[in-house]
Amino acid sequence: MPSDLPIHRLTDGERIRYGRMLRGRGRSREAEHVFQAVLQSDADNPYALLGLGQARLDQLDAGGAIGPIEMAAKRLRGCLDVHHSLAVAYGICGDHERSSWNFNQALRISPYDPGVILDYSKSRRFSAHDGLLERIDRSLIAPGLARKQITGLHFAAGKILDDLGSYDNAWSRFRIANESVSGRFSVEWWEKVVHESIIFFDAIKMKNLRAKAASTPGIIFVFGCPRSGTTLVEQILSSHPCVDGIGEKSTLSQVAARMVKELGSKERFPQCMNRLTDTQVTELAGWYCRQVFSSNMSQDCRVCDKTPSNFVYVGMINAVFQDACLVHCRRNTLDTILSCYFTYFRSGQEYSYDVLDLANYYAGYQRLIRHWESVSAARIHAVQYERIVDEQEAATTDLLENLGLRWHEGCLSFHQTRRKVATASSWQVRQPLYSHSVDRWKNYEKFLNPLVDALDRLGVHWDSYTRTDESHPIDYARSKRHGRHANKRITRGRDLG
């Protein structure tokens, strides 16, 4: 079926098939409109209701997905897609009782479905595998599995084995999973992004651009390397009555794209910013605010835009948003990298499937952060994940004070805050703080020599944290060799154990 059709000429059945095809091609927003067109003529069509809910879920609108899927469930008894979709949607919304019930229903209908098994493995911490590992191994021998399904099953097995403390077996599964991912990260492209940002946004340029920045309502940008605690910090802030967390959005990158388009410049971002006028800055800031501020928000409410990769845009934030607050989330270097390596991301993060790509990405991230700290007019408040775990109240107090927010007791019980969380950390932030994610790398130390060597040669500075019961920073593996061979690219091909 062609990917662009005049849907008014199609029957309802053809529209439903067309909507499914659009979803399969990643065009879920268009698919949503197609399913809505079916429902205009047949409001109770269960397949259109299910498709509408799934299209919204693809766009991380779990709240908008649940209603139509629940309506479809009344007509589609025992449907795997219904229960699987509801399990994921309720999990994002923090209703783990309904999420768990729907996962159990889905697994009863199809005990060996790869997608259900993967999502179920991410929905909780396992103290016993409950036969799920056997299901995974049986699923893996089924004929006709797609590469993504095989990858997901190995990630699921690795997650369960890690929960159970079977670290050698977990590493083996994670390694197989990552090696099976198709598509690779371009180190050359990433080095160019970092280099161009550092060269363009020097101290003088930052000062000149800052003079044009628009005054905007309160915006808090939370960023950092993925898996560094950004979702946790957003959940803490969103538990404050004056903060609305909007989750991970591409809105800031869209500002950069609009900037290039509206300037009509042949120059790419960020070089095109040389041509920005005060009026254009005000228009761009206004467009961003219209996307993230809802009409029912109180006047004193602030928005928390938590997107890890926004650290790339700190220069643009300084130039466009006069009153923005910046929060940089930090975590133990090896814990951060391993957590990325152990995660099967929904999309993007191509660097996360090879530890040497991760080393190169982390080195570039750290270079950019150090540069921003030296030239940013807006102060960057650093939040250390391990300190939140060890000294929750003190760390939370410092965070709120630095953002000009009054103390609110609810920020300590952030795990009880009901809001949508659609990131890889959605289950974790529904739990009270726990310490088993601190120094997690020690469970895998014998496999990490190639990674540590790569980070050493890249000149990575180990992110360290002095705990209250220690007189010295956490001793990161072989950290005494830091600084040698700085900024050299590390290529793949090393044996990773």
C-alpha cells in the first residue's frame, strides 16, 4: 500500500490497514489522524480505537492512549495488543497495579511474545525470575524472529540476571544484545558537533548573544549524559507545586531547526546564529514557550524541560532564554556508561551499543560541559546522583534553593507523585531512593579494562563523589592514569571480555 493516500477514498478497513502501516514506518502522528477519521463514521470501531491509542502511545501520550484502548478492550476480549498496550500505558502513568495485571493477561495470551517479555522485564525489579528466563530462551529458538526481537530478548535476560545478582551471565547477555544492534554511531560526526560548538561559542560570542536573549517565564532545563539521574531530578522537581515536568521533548532541537529555516541561511547551526536579530530571538523564545506551557498552568508555575541531550544546546539556551535555569546531572562515570550499555533505548542513542563508542561520546559530552561551565552566563547548577541517594534532604534543599524555589516536603516523597514518565527510568522513579545503583560498575569490573583504557586515552576526568562515610573520593578503577593521550579517538575492535 502506498505511504501517501487520499484517505477519504478508502473504506474503513483500508484506513485501518493504512494507519497501521504508517505506525510501522514511524509516522504515528499521521496514523492518529487516520484512525480518528475512521471513528468519525464509526465511533465504536474497536480496531480504530486500538490503533488511535497505540499511535498516541508511540508519541508518549500515555494518558491520551488509555481511554480509547480501554474502549477497544470491551469489544476485543483476549487481545494481546490491547493488554500489552495498556500495560505499557499504565506503567508510564505510574499505575503499576493495572500495568502488572495487564502484563499478566498478555503473558497468559502469548507466553513467549518478545515485545511483551521485554517491556515486562523493564517494569519491575526481579527477586526471582519466575520462569521468565526459560520463556526467553524458548522464544529465542522460535523461527522467523526479527533482529530487534532477538536483541530485545537478550536485553530482557540481561536485566533479569542483573537483578538476581548473576553478573557474569548478565554481562554475556548484554554483550550479545548490544552486538546484535544494527546501525552504528559516527564518532567523526560527534567530534565535529563538539568541536564546532566549542569554537563558535567562545566567551565573547556568548556575551554578545546573551545581550539579545528574551525574557521568558520560568524554564528549568535539566540535562546530562543519559542514565545520569535526569529523570530522578525531574521527578523531584515535578513534585513541587510550582513546577510542571514535561518529560523528554525535542522542542529545543526544533528551535535550532526553526532558527536555520527562518534565517534562510546556508549556514548550519550554530553558525547561523551570527545573523540573529533581537526580534527573531523573541519570536523563537515565544514559539518555544507556546509549545511547553499549557493554558491551565498557574502564572507562577515553572516548566521543567528534561532532555539529556540538551547539554548540546547550552549555548543557544544562553542566547535565547534570559531567565532560564540550568541543571546538570552527574553520576559516577562508569555507572553512567554501563547503565547506557544495559539499556535498549526506544530510539536514538546509537552510541550506547558499543562501549568504545560510549567512551568517545562521554569524552565529547565532558568536553562540552567543561566548556559551558567556563563561558555560560547562566549559572549551571550541578546535581550529583550519589549525593541525592546518600543525603536526600540536603541535596534536595540545595537544588530547590539554587532554583529559587521554596521548600516543599513532597519533593522528598517524589516516588508518590502521579505523573507520566516515559523514559527508561519510569519504574525506578516510582520507588523510594535505593543504593544498589551506586557503584554498580564494581559487579562488572573484570570486564571493563578495555573501557577504562579507552577513557584514559581520551583524557576523561572521572566524575568522583566524596561520600559522608569516606575521607576520599570513590576509587574508580585505575584512575591514577588519567590525562594521558587526551582527546584521541578510540576505535572499535577491542575484546571486551
